[in-house]
Amino acid sequence: MMETGLEIEIYDFYKIMSENQILLIYQGLFDQDMIKSVLSMTEKKLTQELVEESIKKRLFNIMVEGLQNICKHQIKTGDSNENPMLIISQSNEFFFVITGNLIADGKINIVETKINQVNGLDKDELKELYKKSRLSSVISEVGGAGLGFIDIARKSGNKIDFKFYPIGNGISFFVQSIKINKVN
């Protein structure tokens, strides 16, 4: 058998996926067709896992919001190693929706401020901010009204974890992790 060295890396990747109970991982460009495919694969996997319908619905809503944000805001550098990614994993208590995509350094402060604002609110305050934002929202040039982080926090019932990893040339990699309780 010919060895390229990649076999060892694949096995290490397999172990990481097994240890972290990763249900789905995708890296590549996201568009509406890809979102449909990813949702379909996730639905099949969650059905196999016998996940409760209400939990599935919340998980899907959060996935859709995260994937739409990637579609609207992904930076395309032409380097296939810098494509956005999605990971769905689980623990005994939670499902995790983790997204990662390139972001212009000039947008980091805006994103960080919005997430920190949302993370600082309780359930009732989030509901009020959501109502207020819907009533006073202005659709941006990329088609969003700024409700994404609010909606994610409301549906997950948890804080949004995030981090920016500088890449260079005015670009960073933005990782967002949302946990969804397995019990209502």
C-alpha cells in the first residue's frame, strides 16, 4: 500500500470528529442551493439521532441565520483555503452551530459591538430589542436589517461565543459558536 502521509492526517481528523461528536462539517462557498443541501443533510442526521422536533426547529432557524449571514458577508479572495465553514456538533447537553468566515477588519468593531450588546441582555430585553429593531429597521445594502444576532440569541437562549483571527491584508477569520440546549 502506498502511503502519502495524508492517511495519518485523515485518521487524526476522524478522531477529532468522533471525540467532538461532529455531525456535519462543510467548507466551501455558500449560496442558496448549498444552504438547501446543508439543511437537508442536517435534517437527515438529526432524524437519525431522534432529535425532538422543537429542538430541530430552533437548530435549523439558527443555522439558516448563520448561513445567510455568511452568504451576505463572505469575502471571496480566490484562495480556496479561505472559504467559509459550518460545523454542527453536539455534547450530552447541547448542539453547537459553529460558523467561520472571512471578514474585513473594518467591520470587526461593528460585529463585536452588536454581539456584545446582544450578549448583555436577558430574555425579556432581547424580545424588546427585537421588536424595536423590526419596527425601526432599515434594510442595508446587503439585504439585512441587523436582526441576525438578536434572533440567534433569542432562539438559542444562550450567549453567542465569537473570536476574530487576524489573517493579514485587512482581513480576519470570524468564528461564531452558538449552543442550543437539547432540552426545552
